[in-house]
Amino acid sequence: MTSLLFLSQLMAFVLAIPQACKSLFTLLISASGSPGFPQGSDDIAVLTKFKATNPEGEESNGPLYETNSSAGSELPGSSEFDKRQQSKDSIFFCDGIRRIDYVLSYVDDPKQEGDKKMERRKEFENNLLKSGLELETEDKKDSEDGRTYFIKIHAPWEVLTTYAEVLNIKMPIRENDIPPAMENPFECMFGLFRLPKEVMNPEPDYFTAPFSKQRQELFCIEDENTFFSPSVRNRIVYYILSRCPYGTEEGKKKFGIKRLLSNGTYTAAYPLHDCQYWKKSRDPNCGNERYTLYTQWARFLRFYKEQPLDLIRRYYGERIGIYFAWLGFYTEMLFFAAVVGLICFIYGWITMTDNMSSIEICDESIGGEIIMCPLCDRNCEYWKLNTTCESSRYSHLFDNVATLFFAIFMGIWVTLFLEFWKRRQARLEYEWDLVDFEEEQQQLQLRPEYEAKCTQKKKNPVTQELELERKWTLDFYGKLFLCWMAILFWISLIIASMIAVIVYRLSVYAAFASLMEDTESLRPISSLLTPQLATSVTASCLNFVIIMILNFLYERIAVWITDMEVPRTHLEYENRLTMKMFLFQFVNYYSSCFYVAFFKGKFVGYPGAYTYMFSKWRNEECDPAGCLIELTTQLTIIMAGKQIWGNIQEAILPWVWNWWRRRRARTNSEKLYSRWEQDHALQSFGPLGLFYEYLEMVIQFGFITLFVASFPLAPLLALMNNILEIRVDSWKLTTQYRRPVASKAHSIGVWQEILNGMAVLSVVTNAFIVAFTSDMIPRLVYYHAYSTDQNSPMSGYINNSLSVFQISDFPSEPGASPGTFTTCRYRDYRYPPDHEKKYLHTMQFWHILAAKMAFIIIMEHIVFIVKFFVAWMIPDVPSEVKARIKREKFLTIQILHEYELNKLKENLCNRTDYQVEKEVIATEGKRELAQVMG
């Protein structure tokens, strides 16, 4: 009996050894304090003190690295029974306790540098263990395709607290007791558009402070497993992964998961979604935030509902949250521009039949009697003015008095949009604890690629600490020169393609004119589909195809160029890439519109002395009713085509690609299709995913501001697209993409400056469009200075705007025989052939030119004065937010000092009363001084 008792005690002692070692290990970690992570250190691993050792001093992974396999592994949580008990939607290790914060996957292929990749993985994973992370491997036998290994990563409490301090992450210290702002008295009117409060506000509002391991009791830590949100946890793990070394190759130290993904060592790296999007998880520890986002936000039938921005920020991080906040605000403001633009369009539609210019053009006795000169040098006929009847009517839809009003309105609307967005952004900065983030971001988000290139350090004059600095070598200057030469080459390529499209327009006009003249089936629609319109539509479609092809190629070139520059921080990298991409996209998308608006028909010459491009192709002329209708056509095709193609790229292609991958992967439906495998089958959002979303919207912003005077319906098209865009973006993020790594952003970044620049430029372009592209100024000059009919001041305008040319003055006959008529008309203000100043510009031409320049100056000054006055009147930060920020800073300082004061009293309890009183007085004095200075 004694022997049995002794044996049972011995067994209990042996079984208790691992747990005791683990407890001792944790105690040693706590005692070691925060090792910190100096930036630029060659030792990438922060928590090297977390490495456990056995009594002999040898390194041991212990329970941190587990391998799960259905082949009979005896490690904890790896039995076949446990695997079957685990839910498909489990986001925990096999023990059901440790949360999966990140997943790595790879395919063990010995044919393709298998040994080299295996060594990289082994070294990388060992270094992850040294940094304190815990790993669990899913064998390929348990994966659905039977080929893929999955490494699940868990960040324990010590790692999270250490890196939360390193990254200066703000965490809650006390629930916010500042009374909420006064409710809008009209709130009841918007109940239809509101979401439930638990969706809009998923967590209480707290006072926050940068996390400190030494002050853990100060923070609201109810449960260590839920204190750090999943987005914060995956952000911390990614920070470690991006800096973890995996060896030395070619004499250079290699590190970072990004390189391992690019060289094929790992096939994917991603945080997990918390559940399936179409149903809730059965696990009670799962937040089901993805399901909530899908049902309340990502479905198109919810397009009229507000966005749950706090939940988006909690699940995806501040960077994605701020994008959807901006897109939603932009869409709201577009509603007002769309309404005004629609009213202007309706005005043009109502007054279309009263337009005297189109009445005269369509009149058989006026337009039917006016013979126009041929529009090309060969195979072009003389034509009657009334053949452009329909196009002149439709041009009045966009070329009327309302165009001027709408151009001025949009100049003011842009300012209101940007100023009110600054206020909205300031409110989000306060609500999302991003008030002091800019400096923090500059310091912390040092790119690993930059660290690898740095060979020297320099003392920071402010902090007096050594910081990494890249040496500026001749090789670096050579690469920089090469980068900018590549950019100039691509911009030149765009200009060359635009010239090619212009040559196409000049070349095919005669072909279209001949085709429509000779084809009987086209004659019934010849009044609608004129040679000018056919040329414009086909050229616009061709130009759109070229734009898409150049975009596809340049996107990859721009990323390659920016990588060669090796920017210092992530913010600097994004800003450089943004400027390159925007400069290219600006020229690519807008060059054809600038050509039609400001160059077409302006340098034509006159019959017998036309100007030629490359001494071969005659420059294009505008329609007798003006070039505005052609600019409208160009803008509509490019803008609408881009939006349709963008939605196809963003919604249909990811869905088709994911469907195909799932179809190929499901070889055995009886195997476990786990949460990490479900997410692995999705597409990666990528670090530049949000960049392309911003770029798409900013290009659209340019269309509705730079050329809006030619197309008042552009804001309406943009509004309808954006309503769809919000739901498409949310749907694809929630259902078709892996969960992006959470990252912080306090604003939309350099895009704000780009929008400001476009807002200023839009005033100039719209003033020039009204003055030089539309026919408004010539009509006003005729109305006030040259009209001879008091009862109908605009009658005779068409005849007045067309000059006379003697057909016999042609150097060579351009077309068929003119027959009985000896003169033809062309659009210009020149003296007739029988005048002593034959074919020179008349005084009316100079009057109109002076009126156009005066109009541009007056309109620009009026709009700019109003813009600057509005910007001055609207403060960037609401006074209520300013007061709340000051109040929160004051209360946070008070809470921190009260904590320090109480802690000091506890620590000094064994000292003399005099010493305690002296220390307390000193601490209170510090607190009062801090409050006064704050």
C-alpha cells in the first residue's frame, strides 16, 4: 500500500513538472521587464528574453511550438478526437484557449529549391519563437488539398503588452463620463437611415492612454484574452513578422515576411476572419463581427443606411475606417451637387425648343440655304448647315445660361466639401484616439526594406538618440535619375497615344462622311449620327481602351520605381507612389478631355490656309453649334466606362476567381474545411488595395470638378456609382478578401492635398470651358453689341457667326463640284473675300476674345474670393471637439497622477511621516504644473 502511495505521488510530481516550468518561465518573463525595441537595431527580435532554456542551458521550444496531425501525434490538442470536435469556424489553437492571431501557409515542394526554402522557414520560425510568439502547425494531411501546411500564430499576453508599449498603442483607462453632444432636433426624421445602436457603437467610449507594462493595473483589464482587440493583435503580430530575420544570403541579412512571400517560401500570410459572413459562429467566444458587417453594411439592399464606422474601424483598423468615412461623406455631399446639376439639365431640356441658334440651324430657309465648306481636303462634300440640326438642339442641353451658374456653384461646392470633411475628420480623430498620431506614425512605421539598406546612424537633434540613416551614394543617385526618366517616358507615351487618337480622328472623318453618304441604310439616322459624332464616339472608345491598357502597365512600373527609391517610412512610401500614380493617371485620363476642351477647333486656320498637324493632317473643326457637345460625349464615355469597368474588376472578377479556386480545391468534401483554409481560398487585399480605391475616387472627383461645366449630370452619375461603390467595396472586403492587417491612419493623407489642388484647378478649367469651349460669350457679345432686331435679339446670330469664303480661292478643289454656288461658309469671324482686309479677323473677333478674357478673370476672382471666405468662416476643428480634446487631456492627466500618487503613498507607507508628506506634496505639485501647462 505504501508502495502504491509512493508511486502515485511520484507520478503526480512528474506530471506537475511541465506546468511548474511554465509558471517559472512566466515569472522570469515578468521579472525581466520590457526589453524594448530600439529602431534600427540589428537584432530584429524584441523579446529574445522569452526564449526558454532547460537546466543544461540548451534552448528548448517547450510548449510554444506544436504540430498537429491526424497521424497520431501525442502533442496536446493534436489527437484525432480533438480535431473532429473542433468547429470549422474555430479561431483558436486545438486547446480551444489560445486565439489564432495570424496564419502562415506553404506548400512543401522539393522540386523548387525545397531545401533552401525549408531552411528559411526553420530559421524564421525559430526566430518567431525567440520573440515570444507561439506556433502550431497543421500538417498537410489535414488540409483539404492534401498539399498545404498551415502555421497558426498566437501572441501571448507578455508579447502583446510589450509591443503595445513599444508601438505606443492607446488603451482604455476609464469609461468616458463627458456628457454627449446635444441631439439633433431633426433626428427623428432620419430614423429610416439609422442602424441599431449596438451596431453603430459596438463598445463604450473610454479615456485612453499609451499602454505601459509597469502600470497595467491602471487600465481596464477585465479579461486578458479580450483586452486587446483582434485588429490590435494582428497588427502587433504583423509588426513582428515584418522584422523577423530568417538568415543571411549573399552576405546580406534577410528578414521580413514580405520577402518570404515574394520568394515563395510561404504562399500566404494573413489574419483570420472571426466567422463565416453568412452565418454566426457556434463558438460563444467569437464576436461574429464579420457577420454583423455583412448583414448590416455589405448588402446592396442596405444602400440607404448609414455606415457602422466604429465597427469597421474595430474590425479592419483605422486606415480602412477612415477611407469608408471619407467615401460616405463624399457621397453625401454629391447628393447636393447632383440635385443642382439635374435642375440645370432639366432647364436646358425645357428651353431646348426655344433656343434661337438651333431654330435657325434647323430652319430650311436659313440653315437649309447655308452651304458649308468641306471639313477635309479629300473626298469631302460641301454640306448644308441644317444637317447638324439634331446635334445643335442637344448641345443646348449643356450649353445654356445654367452652365455658368452650375460652374460657379461647383467651385463653391468643392470648397464646402473639403472644409466640412476636415471637420468630420477632426471629429473622427478625437473619437478614434488619433489626435497625436501623426508624429507617432512617422517614428514607428520605419520600413524594414529601409532598415536593411541603412549602413550608418545619425543623432537626432531633438531626441539626441541615434537613428538609422541611409548613405547617399552615386548608385542611389543613378537609380533616382533612372526612376524619373522612366516616369517622363511613360508620360511621353501617353501624349504620343493621345496624338495617335487625334490622327485617327483626322483620318477617319472622311471615311465616315463617305460611308454615310453612300449607305442607304444609314441615311434615316444621318440627322442623329453625323460624321462628326461618329468620329467623336469611336475616338472616345478607342481612347478609353488605350487608357485602360496604359493603366495596367504603368501600375506595375510605378510600384517597381518606388521600391527602387527605398523610402524611409510607410507613409513616405505611400506618398511617393501616390504622386507618381496620380501624375500618370491625371495625364492619362484627362489629356483627351483637355484636347477637346481647349485645343480642338482653336487653331484651324481658314479655307485655303488651313493649319496641319505634321504638315499632313488638317486640324479638326468644331461643330457649328460648338465643341461642348463633343466634350460632353468624351467625358461621358470615359467616366461611365471607367466606372463600369471598375465595378467589374472589383466585384465580378474576385468572385469568379474565388469560385474557381474553391471549385478546384474541393476534391474531398468529407475533410475538414477549417477557418484558416476558408480564408486561404480568398484573395489577398494587399498593402496597396486601399491605394487603388482612393485613386479611383480621386480620378472621379476630377471628372466632376474639372469639366463639370460641360456635363451637369456628371455628379449624378458619380452619386449613383458611389452608392454602388460603397456596397461593392464593403461586400468584397467582407466576403471575397482575406482580412487585411489592421493599420492606423489619422487622415486620408496626401490625397487631401491632391483634392485641394484639383479644387483650385477646377475653377480655372471651368472658367476656360465656359469662355472658350461653349458658345455663351459669343452669344452674349452678339446680344449686347451686334444684334439688330429689337424684338428678337438673338435672331441672325448663326449667320453672323459664319464667315464667307470664295470657292475659287481654294488652292485645289477639296471635293465634288460646288455646282451653282460660288461661296461657302465656315465658323470664324473674318472679313469676306470682297473686303480690303480679305480673310483677316474682324473687330468682332477681338471684342469676343476680350470678353472671354474678362469673363475668365472676373469668374475666377469671384469664385476664389468666395472659396477663401468660406474656408476662413469654417474652422477645421469644431469648437465642441476642441473642448472635448482639452477636457479629455485634462482628465487623463488627472487620472494618471492620481494613480501615481496612490502608488507613491503605498510605496512610502514604511517611511517616516515627514518623508511621505514631502513626497506627496512634490507629486501634487507636479500634477498641478502639468495641468497648467496642458
